Amino acid sequence: MHTAKATAFIVMILVVAAAAGAYYFLVMQDDGKGTDTGPGTDPGTDPGTDPGTDPYVPTFFTLTPGTVIGAGTIYVTIDGAEEEFVTAMEVEEGTEVIFYADTDGTSVFSYWTGLPVLTKNSYILTVDDDYGVGAVILDPAAPNVFVVSPGAVNGAGKIYVSIGTAEEEFKNDLYVENGTDVTFRAAEAGHVDFDGWNGLPGSDNPFTLTVDGNYDIGAEFADAEPPEAGELTVHFLELGNKYTGDCVYINYGTVDIIIDAGSRTSSSSTIIDYVNRYIQDDTIEYVIATHAHQDHIAGFYSTKTTTGVLDAFTIGTIIDYPRSDSTSLTRKDYEAARDKLVVGGTNHYTALECYNESKPGAQRIYELGPGVTLEILYQPFYERKATTENNYSVCVMITQEGKQYIFTGDLEKAGEDGLVDHYDENHDGLGHCVLYKGGHHGSSTSSNPKLLSAITPEYVIVCTCAGTSEYTTDPKGQFPTQAFIDRIAPYTDKVYVTTLIVNYSAGIHTPLNGNVIFAVKDGSDDVAIRCSGSDKKLKESEWFIANRTMPAAWT
């Protein structure tokens, strides 16, 4: 995710020696970590070029030694060379780095701080960001050290445990100091519902325990009610970490659709566990990857330590972006995973091929059931060069017996305006949309007046982390922005947000509305909103009251 006005760059200087002298080439790569400072400025007039032809430009990230609590030492190994981890190092994206915590013999390694896992020693990290890595090494015999152990899990479910930013399946004893906050999350792994904890002093899910003794923790899962026949559900997912990203899962009978799979590779287990609660036949009929940013596609592909969404299910058809200027390893890894499936029989089309029906099998409109369709919309940056990757976003519409639900990825102003203009000029307009996935995570760069006046949304659901400082420390620019709220307010106050950041630097997040399900039965205009977190509208949340100004239309 990034914007046209605020973009972070990695600059690499290549020096090429030649007989006539030395030539210096300055290559600038967008890393997707822009701040939200205003509307997009892409005029949409640049001449088009063939997408995907840019050479790969390496990105470098910094690994910084963190605090080691207890008697021990962290070692890192890169390309077989091991050294004590005492100074920061610059490492190319995609490099595999092994972290190992050595103890003094009487203490035990308990958990990492700053890595995507907790208890796995000799952990292999595939570098995809900056990391500050520390370790907690404790003496089990010390009076202030307690052990938290995994207990019985009854039913088709799993328990995940997290401290700070890292979450992993709860399989190993965890030694922690008195007063440590440890969060447990129960995840349904089939057609079941969470039915309570064993060993915890409460029923919330997730549940944060301030450790004050030894604990043995299990969970109960009960068979869930089968999905109602003739009900279409649109699920807006939390992604299991502090990073903003998109993942929308759509279910209609035996037809399943996933639009995007952010926000990091570690999000894939959260997405897979969630989808397994509802999917009936292990097949995702349609996968849509809107654009080549990490917070939208990193969960699709597998790594040495994670199974990606594309490898967890049988995939029928993949529809993705016709263009990209990204040179990131994320894009390369996603496209490699996609192409591997195509060799095995999965269909692949770009959105432009679908709209034009220019490739055998590619369709502008796919029938999901009687009166229910998936339509691939057109926007001009399928064919033109954009100045922001966001404006390459694939846009789609689900229609259920005349009711429209629209998804525009991270499309910004120039893309939104072009989308509206095309449908005004060629298709009698986009028309009223009952549901709108809030564009670009509630950024000020999206959900602009022309689009909103064209679709007049009734329900707006935003995949984002409210109050995140991931892209800017300016509260005004943090998602969902005041500008987004002010523009949405004249149309609806039915706005819902998935996640709330409690402390970004510490990696502490909690559900705002949580996983949000938008459900409509065939033959009905009634909408049901089901939230795993609070069921309050955004305007009624404590975060909104403390951090945003109530629009006049909402008073």
C-alpha cells in the first residue's frame, strides 16, 4: 500500500565500469510503505508500456539486535556463516536468516521477541521487513518464572498463543515471568464453533492472561449449525497481526471466492483456518488478487515456514491485475505460486482478459447460482500506466437478485474516477450498491466523491487496523481517516472496521468489529451483520469518539 504523494524509496546505486569511464545508475523502488497524506494525483495520461518488464531491483531491510532477557546469546547464520548477533545488519529481501538462542545450561530458551514465531529455536526467517530481534531465556527454577502448558483441545479447532507481535499454534510449554501478558486465540478448524476455555479465568476469545502462576490451557469446540441454503455471505477478515491488509472471503452454497490475502505471509494460517469453517468441498472456485502489494497478496504463496492459501485449497480460477510496476520479491513469489498452479490445471486470466473475454474461458460475468453473479469490472489503468500501484487494482461486483456489492481494492482517485466515467459512458452507470468494501483501508486517497455518488452505498466495511501508525504517526492520516469518514457520512452510518491497534510498536491489536460477516438470503432484502468483536457501528466505538470528529450527517 502506498500513495502518490508520500512514498518511501530504497535507492541502490549501480556502478558500471566502462572504457569511457564509470556510469552511475540510480534505481528507485517503491516499497509500499507510503503515508496517507491526501488524494492520489495520478492524471491517468501516461502512455502505456508492457507490464512486468522491469528488472528485479533488490530491496534491503535492517535486522537489529534487541534485548536478551536472561543468560544467553543470539546467533545468526546466513549462507552457512554463523556469528553472534550484536550489531545491525542490512539484508536483501528474501534472504534466509537462521536465528538461534544459546543458553548458559541452567536456563531454557522461552520465546523470541520481534520474530513471527515464539518458541521455535533455530528459526529460519525469510526477510521481508525490518526486524528487531531479542530473546527471553529463563531459569525454570526461579520463583518468578511460571510455565503455561497446552492442554486438551476437544473438537475441530486449534489454540494460538501470542506475546507482542508473534503468534503461533500453542503446542509447546511456554516459560514466562510473573506478570507477563499472554494472549490465547481459539480458531475453529472445521464446521464448529468455539465453546469455551479450559484453564482460563474467562470466556473471551481471544483472551489475554496476565500470568500469575502455572496454567494448563485447553479449549472446547462444538459442532456448528450448517450454513443456511440460499444465503450469500461476505466475510471481512482480521489477519492475525498488527499489519493492515485485505482479505475478503465470499461464500454462496458450494461456491467460494477469496479476494486478496494480506497482510503478511504469516497471515495465511489465520485465513486458512477461517475459510475451513465454511468451505464445503476444499475448492476455492475464484481467487482474485487485486494488485501486487504485500498487504494484499503475501498470504497467497507458501514459504519454508508457512503454507499459503493457494497451496491449502484446490483453486479453480485465478483472476488478477493486468499491469504492475512492482519489482518486489512479494510479486515474484506470488506469480511463481500462481504459475505453478496454472501448470497443474488452474485457470488464470487477467481482469482485462475477463472484461474483454479475449482469452478462451475468460468471462466478464461468472454465474455463481440462480440470480447471483461475479462481474469483473473495467477501469482504465488495466491498460494505462499509473503512478501508483494502487491504481492497478482489480475491481469486481457481486450481484444477488439485483442487489450489488462492490470491491475496488486500493483504487485511488484517478482510478475511481475512470471506473465511474467508463460505466457512465458505456453501461448506464455503476448503480446503487448495498455493500462497498471501503477502499484502500479507509485512506483519504480513496472513496472519493465521484465514486460514492455513483454507488450511494448502504453498508461500508473496512479491512484495516484503526489507529495504526504503520504508515504515518500523524493521527489525522491514520486509518480510517477523517476525510474518508466525512465523505462516507452523507450516504450511510453503517460503517464497520475489522481491527483496532492498541500499541503498534508492541504489536498489540484487538478486534474492533473483528471478523465481519455481511449476509443476505435469497429472496430477501434484509441484511444481517455478524461480528466476532463488537457489533457497534464505527461511530459508536470508543476509538472513534476519542479520535475522530462526528460528521453532521451522523448526529
